[in-house]
Amino acid sequence: MSNARTLALTGLKAVLLEGRSLSAVQPALMQQCPAADRPLLHNLLLGVLRWKASLHALLMPLLKKPLKAKDQDLVLLLYLGLYQLHYMDAVPAHAAVNETVRLLPQKKRWARGLINAVLRNFARTDRATRQQWLGCCASACYSHPQWLIDRLQQDWPEQWQAILNANNANPPLTLRINPLKTDRDSYMALPEIQALAPQPHPLSDQAIVLKSAVDVRRLPGFDAGWFSVQDVAAQQAALILQPRPGERILDACAAPGGKTTHLQELAQNQAHIIALEKDGARINRLQENLHRLGLHAQVRQGDASTPDQWWDGEPFDHILLDAPCSATGIIRRHPDIKWHRTPEDIAALTTTQRAIVQALWPLLKPGGTLLYATCSVLAAENQQQMATFLESTADAQQLPIERLPPCGAPGSQILPGQQQMDGFYYCHVRKRP
């Protein structure tokens, strides 16, 4: 077992220096961490990634000159110390400084004095001075890359600040009750759940919102498939489609299976669902979730943009396209997203999305519906994408989504933080007979 600060530094190096995703790195780190220290590790990892640009703005005035490229690991070490000093009131200043200095690798002991001096000088800096440093630019103030701030200002001129603030907030943990196993009221009444101050959510009869994160594997009924972890915004997909027993449904880009399983729960496990996933490495997770919840789907590996490779020729009543996207609507859960994405990524993603929609539309029965979904808040991937599709597709008719607030037409955009939800976009389209 390693201590939380050592593991946090290891994780930050993997994410920020090696370009790996936090979701790929964090599980193994948690396993190496003593159970009592896991909340600290989680806080340090997400906190430094969430506030990286702000931490950089706090660091720069304390350095006589920038550190060299080969010493970026020292920059991460300083971020770790500064995060504890500025954002974690529960950590005494001397502990934050001493524990950070102890993390120095032997080959860089020459930097001991530098790390110690920078952190002690910062600890003596008053809050007013720190706020002045953070006010140098929007990127430092909101801890987002400038290109993304510019995009949000353009797409959401009245809401961009609220979006950025929501991205930096701690999200709740939301469960989706499996109605084939139990019901929400019964589950919320369990003593173990009552202790977590559960709240029902008005936009889903299956949703229970918990304010703080817990190890869901230790909650009652996890192994028996009583619930899944799924944000209320993501739960809207199946609720919009309203699947029925006997219907033939395609869930394109299905892994890890949250929407696939929800569709089958609502269809009483009697829909004919094909769960398509391009990435073979993610198929095991999809199959595990189906098995745990006691649900059925035909899992196929294939690229949604090339149906000839996997489609059997029988059209679908419904198609759910949870399209590959920038994931800019779930930054509060995955803060590394904002440092990994680039403007070039958005251009490439919109091309991929367009190709998939055009490839899947012929697979839909006349009178059937396609639900286009992303966990993005960028207009290029959402409203603009579907406006182009609707204008160029004669037999496509947009359907209203009455259960969601009218925002971001065509379709409906949920912004991060709205009613405690992640950022999601939906556009429901019917194929005219």
C-alpha cells in the first residue's frame, strides 16, 4: 500500500504528462491505497485536475523563472502542494508543505529548497493577493483552457459563466433503480441508504440522488442488480424513447451499457436490443452490466458508420445514437477532459457524428424514431449538427421532447448543474412513413 499523496502524484503524471485518461488511471490507484485514505486520494486527483489553470496562476508569481520542460514533474508536485494550501482548509499548512517535500524523488533532491520555499511563501500570502493573481485572465479564474471558454461564450452568451462554475463543482452520485428487482421507495427506506440522505429526482421515477460519493459496490443489492450508477441526464435517453416489449432497438456506441440496460428495464426485459460497440476492450464491461442486472441484449462489435459489416438487414423501431463527442458536458466528473480536448478534436468529432447519423438513418423503419444524444455542450456537435441533418433529410421530422426544458433547439440541451444533472443534448427524430 502507498500513501494517498504519492499515488496522487503518480496519477497526475499519468494524466497530464503521459496523456492518459483519469478514468483509466484512477481504479488501479484506488486499489493500491488504504481504504481510509481513498477519499483523500480522490480529492487530490480531481482537485488538482479541476483547478490546474488556477494553480498555475498561483504558482507563477512565486517562481523567479519557469521550470524546465524536463522538470514538469516538479510543477505537478507544486500544484499538489498549492492545492492543499489553497483549497483544502482541513489540511494544516505545515503538513501540506512537509508532505509535499517528502514526495521529491531522490534524483531531484536538489529541488528540496525550491519546493519548500515556494510553498512556505504561498502559505504566508493573504487571500486578497491570491485572488488578484487568479484575476489575471479568464483561464486562471475559471480553470479552463481559453479556447473552450471562447467556445462557451459564443454558444452560450448568457450561461457560459454558470457552465464553467458547474464544471468546477463536485457532482452528486445518482443511482438508477432497476424496477425489475425493486422500487425506489423501498430502496430509499433501507437504513444503509437513509444514512446517505437520499433524494428522489423529479425527472426520473428510478433516480436517487446521493450528495456524497460512496463505494457503490458496498451498497445493498449491488451484486444482485438492484441499481446502476447513472446521472439523471443520461437516464433521459430511455425515458424519451419509451421502449416497449417486442420492439427492435439499436443502441449504437453502447458501452458501458447504462442506456442499453435502462432501455431493457423499461421494456420489461422483452425488447429485442442490439447493443453495438466498436471498441472490443469495452465490450466486457457492457456484458458484465447486463449480467449483473439480469438483462438481455445481443452484443455486437462493429463500427456504427459501416452497417454493412454487422447489420442483418432487419430495420429497427428505434435507434439510440449516443454519438462519440467531446464529453464537455461531464467535465465536473472527469476534469481531465478539459486539458485533453483540442479545437481540432471538435472538428474531427463532428465529421464522425455526421457520418454515423447518415449511415444509421436507412436502418430505421418508416414511422420509427432515432434519438441523437451527446454528453457535450458545444453547438457544433449538437444543435448545428442536427439542424444540418434535418434540413438535408426529407423524411426526418423532429419530435418535441416535452419532459425537458426547451433549450438549444433543435433538440433539448441540458446544461451542467441544471437540476443537479450533467450536460447532455438530445434530439428526437421520426422517420416519416
